[in-house]
Amino acid sequence: MRMNSFTCSVFPKLKCSPSDWPVYLICLVAIACAAASGADEPSITRLPIGLAYASDAVNTPVFRVSAVLTAAGHQFATYYAPDGSVVVARREIGSTQWDVAVQPFKGKNYHDAHNDIVLGISSNGMLHLSYDHHSDPLHYRVSSKPYDIRSFGDIVPMTGQDELHVTYPQFIIAPDGTLYFFYRDGASGNGTLCLNRYDSTAKTWQTIAHPLVDGENKCNPYWWRPAIGADGTIHLAWCWRDSPDAASNHDLCYARSSDGGRTWQRSDGKPQQLPITQENAEVVQPIKKGSNLINQCSAAVDALGNPHLAEYFNDADGSPQYFDVWFDGSKWHQSQVSHRPGKFHLGGGGTLAIPISRPEIAITHDGTVCLITRDADLGGGIRLYEAKAPYQNWTPIDLTHEDLGNWEPSYDLARLHDDNVLSLFVLPVQQGNHEKTTNFPPQQVVILETPLP
């Protein structure tokens, strides 16, 4: 249980004089509201790591996916230091002390918020690092020792195929430990989604689908964070962008694979032709261009094996709202999560300074669906929206109130799965429009943890 957003987080002990009575009565009302709601203050632990570059959003885009992850009783985090050096840190679960390794290599273009760092861990314990891409040759390194943050080798090819124009690398770990690598080959408005899989025994990568989703030289698929169910099924969602202009985003699409990405199906179980294109894709939520549909959001799988897709786009009044588009096994549903009054226009090319974050999504052990967000109109802190089936009544919960600027959420998927703890990578950042950097100074990286229902 946690405190609802309208209750106070601290109730001071008052020594009342007559002049204090109004304040005293206000606090009594707040206490009564909290008692009536049965809500308690969130239990939050903050684990600082070190200073990080914060003059743009390169350390905090939602598509980083694996900014923080847990394996073999250790938690790992990665980010750019203030001078662009790649940092990988490690702590034992239960400890507050981090072992911080500043790597002897840097991101050459960390002033571009596309050029993030991602970390993966294969079932043999090797750490896999990819960084500094915006239609650039693949920068990939792997450790020579299991779980060792100081043994990364030289840049090496992964498969040697379609690795000259890489953007948005993502390591995704399946429940059985299988490590996948998703990335874009190409450019905004003209790109393809590619998929590789790691063989831990042979210590080699395999090409699974190049391309998996094909823009056919006329558009680009922007995919949501892939979600993998307990049975190993990969759930993939994406929207299309017809040009570098974000206003051309449209249509929410979906496909799934139960054999490690080799063959794919639509939500009704019918085979999905590969590569997937605009002509043959399943559209689960038609959304017109100019609807403020944001690209690259997140997905999760519930206990029944059904996907939930989190995103934002305009409501009927033209205000961008968070939505959960979810499948019940036979039918797709749309649940409006937020009720924001504010409006803005999503348009133009490059990274944008947007007043709300793209949402992350987490599903707890008791089946509660949580959307993790940041909204400048609410002060720029971390807000969760929680709901149980049928996902119509969403409770807002504010975890923090400090303004995080243009931060977007990324959390430790394994920590949630193992311990039902939301472990968030938190760093205040400031982003200028269209790839512009700011004068915002380096900030402290913090892993923020709170138990979920």
C-alpha cells in the first residue's frame, strides 16, 4: 500500500496556539483522508552511484531498457560520466556500496541523446556492452570474465551483418536467460528492425531476422520495449513513422514469436509473414498522424501471458494521455490511464524536449499494472499509475516531487521479477529541442527502489 498523490508525505508534530489551529485542522483533514483511503507513505530507498553527464537526455531515454539490471545476486548500472567516459557499476543486492569502473573508452557523440549505453548479461555471466550509435557502425564489447566490470575487450562485430548504420540497441533477457539484441538498421523514416540471439555455449551471436520489420525505404518502425513472457514468447509492438518528423507517427502494431524470433504470429494466432511491412502488419490500435502518438514506449506481459502496451497519444479533446492497450486472449482493449488537461504538439526531427516522459510499464506479482511516468505539469517528479483488471480505475501515486527535467524511466526487469521491487535509474537531465544540448551541470545517478504490491 502507498500514499495517494493527494495526501501529505510528512505530518509535523504541532504545538498548537490559536494561530496554529487552521494549520492543525488542515493536517487533521489530510490524516483523515489518508486513513480513509487505507494508504501509506511509499517506502523508498535511494542508492547513489556517482556523477553523470546531464546536459542532454542521453543517459535517460526510455529506450535504454537496460540502464540497470540484476544477475547472480549483483545489480549493474551503466551511464556516461561527465566527460563522456563509459561507466559500469556493480553492487551486491542488499548493499549500498557500489564498485564503480570508469572504462578506458568514451562515447564520441554523447551530446546526441540517441547515443545511449545499454548493457546485457548472457547466461554464461558475460557482460555485453553497446553504446554511441545514431546510424553509426556497431560499437560492441564483451567482458572476458563473468560478471566482471573491468574486463571489456576491444570493439568487435556481433554477426558482421547489417552493422554499419546502427541506432537504438537493446539487450533483452528472456526468463530462461536467453539474450536477444534488437536494433535499427537505417535512419528515421527509412529503417528496419533487426534481431540477433546469443549462443552462450558457443559464445557467438546468431542472425535471427534481418529485417524483422521492414520500412521498405519509405518509413521506419519504432518499436516498443519487447516483452518476454514466462513461456518465452516474445511480444513486439511498434508504430510507423513516415518521415523524420515525429508528427508522422501512426498506428500501433503487434506480433509475437514462440520460437525465439524465427517465426511470428498475429494476436489471433495466424502466421505473420516476414519481413513485417506496413501492408501485412496487424494494427491493434489505429492512430492517425498528428495525434501526438509517441514512438518507442514499453510493453509487459501479465500472468495470463497477455501483452500490455503503454504509450501516449491524444484523447478526444486533443490532450496527450497515457493509455494501456491490452489483449485479453481474444480481444484488444484500450484503457485511458491519465486525465491530463495540458496540451502540446509533438513534431519535428531529432530528440525533443517534451513535457511528459514516455511511459514504462511494470506488472507486479499480484497482477497490478503500473505505468511509470514524469509530467512537468505535475512538478516533474516520478508518478506511478496503478490498476488491477479490468484496468479502468487508475490510482496516481507520486514517488518523488523533485523536478527531474527531461528524465524518462528505466527499471531493473530482473529485480521486479525476482523480488517485486521497482528499481529505477534516476538522473535529472535537461534536453534541448532537435538535438540541442544545455548548460545543465553533471548530476548524481541514483537507483531508487520501492516495493510494489
